[in-house]
Amino acid sequence: MYAAQQAGRGKRGLANVARFRFDLERQLCRIQDELLEKTYAPGPYHTFEICEPKRRLISAAPFRDRVVHHALCNILEPIFEPTFVCDSYACRKGKGTHACVDRFQSFARRHRYVLKCDVRKFFPSVDHSLLKSILTRKIKDTDVLWLIDRIIDSSNPQDPVLRWYPGDDLLTPSERRRGMPIGNQTSQFFANVFLNPFDHFVTETLRVPGYVRYCDDFAIFSDDKAWLNHIREQCRHFLRGLRLTLHPDKSAISRVNDGCRFLGYRVFPDHRRLPRPHLVKFRRRLVAMQRGFATGEIDFGSIRRRLVSWIGHALHANTAQLRADILGDTIFARTAAASR
């Protein structure tokens, strides 16, 4: 029941959620029987693309499967949470994007340089065999392992990733299953599990003075630029063992005083800004919303939700004057034809 409430939070108006809730007890009993009898089979994904801030393939599982995902994570989280390092911030209670940016900025105040890295095509690259081996080190219950296997094995095709690693032969990349659907609760949790060994390597073996990670984005701080170059190679080598690759264009060392793009902000030691490309895109969306409202294609409730979301993001940067400049003179008005 609790997993169904979690999966439906903020989605009560959706038709598939309403249908499930209308027949809630019978639906939950059916799922329970399928799990006990090991006849449960995940349904097909609904897949679509988003292009901001970068192109991603999003996969939405049927609602009944999302209930199962939440139920599984409720079992796994208390087991793995104590093993996670404190500076891993994605999809964890009491963490999140803004807490991660706060921590990033606190390190920026204490160090001269930052190495910011991004794992190239992380979710499409996650190796199923390696993920399962990491999970089985902590999970011994055969029923739970069976469900984990069902969910991982049911992952739909992701963006193709063709890479070779030490020890591979010509056919290895085509023989190993990989990829997790972005959008699953389990995928977000499995991402933390999969990168947990890397977190411990960076914090305990490399003993870096400052480290934060949010999903596949991470940053390492130091006063020694040459040392950060060495650390980057150490990270690259370790990730190669997980069959992952650092993005060649998004793994750079910079001075913290010059500002660094991180999680939707440009972060300086003493202030934050919204990146210029972010502002350009928002201004374009604002104009599109005005046009849509004028013709009656968009209602004000939808516009209000979008504006509140952007303002919530902008409030965590030094944007008081910027918000006044952008929104102060913005008017939403219906045309005469749309008003009839």
C-alpha cells in the first residue's frame, strides 16, 4: 500500500494512476500473487525524448511496475544507505540537487581548483552483469534477487554504446547486456549502488580533500592543479573497470574563481548565477507561453506551474534583479478570438 502511495504521489490526475487506485486492493493482491508465484513480468515501456539540458531517452514504466519498483527500493535502501558516502547526493533522503550545489560551493570557498567530470552516456552504459554482482555482495535473499534480475533484464533498449575495454575481444560489446531506463525509481537507486565503489575509491583510496557527486556528475577539489590531472587519470582507470568512460569534453580542471557550471548553475565561491544558455532558453519558452495563452492553447494553471518551477530553481542563485527584469513586465493576455 505504501509503495502505491509513493508511486502515485503528485500523479493522481493521470488516467492510469486513477484506474489503478479505483481497484487498488485487487491490483495490489494480484501483484503480490505474481511475486509469490514468480510469474510477475514487467510491462512495456512508454519511451520519449527530452532535449534539455541535453538529449535523453526517457522510459516510463506502467504504473503497476512503478509500484513494484518503489516496493523493492523500500527493501534495498535501508541495506545500502549506510554504505553510501555522505557526499553522494542523487535520489537520497535529505540530499538532492540544491544540497549538492551548497556542498560544491562550500568546497569552492576552500580550494583554488576544481576537476569537474561527467560519465559519458552513463545510464545506457551500465553493465548488467557488473551491476548484479555488486548487488549480490549485500543481498542474499533469493526471492529479492529474482525480482532484481527481472527488473534489470526487462530494461528496454537504450542509446547504442559501442566501446571496448581491456580484455575485450571483437564481439564483447555486443555480447554484454547494458543500459538502464531513465525514469525508473530502481534505475536511480541502482545508479548509486553501481557508482558506490567509485565513491569509496575517491574518498578513501585517493583521499581527496573535497568531493561531491550527483548521479554521473562529480567534482573533486584541490589547491594543486597538477595533482588534479593525476587524479583524473586515476578516476578514468577505475571507471574503466566498471566499463564506464569519462566524457572527453566534460572532464576539465578550472579555477573556482572563474565559476563552474554545475547542476544548472554557474557557481562561484561567493555567489551563483544562472548560465546564459539557460536564460536564453527560458526567455524563448516564456514567449512561447505568452503566444500559447493568447491563442487559448495553454491555460494559466499550466503556465503558473512552469513559472513556479523556474522561480524555485532561480531562487537558489543570486537572481533577484534578474527575476524582476524578466518577469516584471511579462503580460499574459488572450486575443479577442480566443476570448470568445
